Amino acid sequence: MARAYATGSAWKRWQQELRPLLTMRRVRARLAPRPYGRLPRMVVNGFPKAGTHLLVRCVLVLGGQHQVDLVYLHRRLRERVTRDSLLPPGEGVPLGIGNPTYFPTHEVERQLAGMWDGEFAAGHIPYSDVFAGLLEKHGIKSLLILRDPRDTVVSLHYFILSHPDSSRHFHLTRTLRTPEEQLLAVINGVETTNERGPVHLRSIGERVASVMSWLKTPLNYTTRFERLVGPQGGGAEEAQQAEIAGIARHLGLSLATDQVRVVGAKLFGQGSKTFRKGQIGGWREHFKEEHKAAFKRVAGQYLIELGYERDLNW
């Protein structure tokens, strides 16, 4: 659910104080030489724990400028939030995949329309006709990164455990006894409340389902973590180069082979607060038979549709 907004004096003061500084920074960035050519306005979208930072890094190396953080939009605008005013699901634009929040359409459009050429918004964005319509209306290109959903649940499990102040951490560590039970909860989803607050976590099947329509949307290019991560993350250099070239073409750039190699050499690394390991196939070290059975039940068909498995015999 989303919170409706109310203008507050603290928010106005923040805008007045920082706007000149931010505008100057944007102007300098716009005047800086473009390493590979002019870029459009973009949305960089990542399935949670699928390598969003990797795709963001790729766009930055290509010359993009990060302008809007849709992951933390609600935190950035918290001075304008009234806790008792909520938008029901289905109204507005959903942002967030694990626990979507519905924001007023005009607020999201204002953020997108305010970007300049070469700037991008980044977030975890489920598909919606409303959001896709806003991108088409304003001529904004979309990029999405996916990863084997089994690896994403393992990474999400670690991520939750690394944030001890969250209600999700409290649920996993105080209610469930073992790491195996915790991982099973991340696969199946959680809907409860504890002393830290509500715990809303969709099943992995619901999370994957929420982005599948992006794969058929012409203004979107879908890449895969396994192909973009390159040799340092257990991938292949040839696949990485092909993905970088594909992303560049989608953004209207034409890179020579040596330029693609330069971009690839700068991608992998621990430049994100949420970066943990960045390897392929780590789920095999964590999945027991109960995890496989649960995953097949809630999301097995998506593994087939995404090409990670041929059938359910894995």
C-alpha cells in the first residue's frame, strides 16, 4: 500500500537549501563529455537481489547519471507522508517487488518527467500498465536485470539477516529456529506482524510473476545477472560482452569491441551496500529437498519460462 502525501515545512526547507547544489551538480554532469555518445532518459529496474547494482554500474560506465532512486522514494519523501492516509492496491503506481507500495501516479510521473537526457531512475519495479504507459509517454527507455530466482532467495535471506532492526529480521530469527526454516519462509512468503511492525514478504512465485510482463514490453531490454556479471562472478567473458553491446544498442549507442571490453572490466565489484558475493549457482549449497519442493510448488514453472530449467526434475 502507498501513503498519500502532504507538504510539510521541513520538506520545503530541505528543497530550498539543496536545490541549488543539486542543480549545479546536474548541470556539470550534463556538460561533461559523453564517453560513448548521447543517452536517453532511462529506468534501471532490478529484481531484488538479482544484481541491480551491477546494471546500475553498467549504465554509469556508459555515461548515465543517477537522478531518481525509486527504491527509497518513500524514505526520501518521508516529510510529506501521513501515516493514516493510504492508497489501496490497484490505485496509482506500484513500486517495490517484495512488498509493493502504491504511489500516486502524478508523483511518480513528476519524478520521471523531471529527468534530463542521460539521467536514470533506479528501483525494483513490478510491471504495471500505468508505469509502462508513463515510460512510453515520456520516451523513457527501460532496462531490467533478472537472475536465477533460487539464487535471489538465498541472497535475500542473507540480506534480511544483515538488517537486525527490521521486522523481517525479527521474524526470521525470533520465530523460526533454523536457517533451513528461515530460507523456507523466504521462498513461501511471510504475512504477519511482530513487535517491530508488519512483515510483508511475497512468495518468490508472486515476486517473479510481478515482473514477467516486462519481458514482452518493447521499450524494455531484459538482461541476466549470469550473463552480465562476467568471469569474476562465474560467468563468461563472451556473454558479458554480448550483454553490454545489447544494452548499449537499446540505449542508442554503438560500441566497438574494444570499448565493450573497457566497460566490462569496470563492472564487477563491491560498490554497493547490498553486495554480498555475486556468484552464480550458490543456491545448490543451501537448498535441501524441502526447499526444492517448496520452490517447485510456488515458482517452478517460472524457472522453465525463464530458461533456467527444462523441467521440474532438478
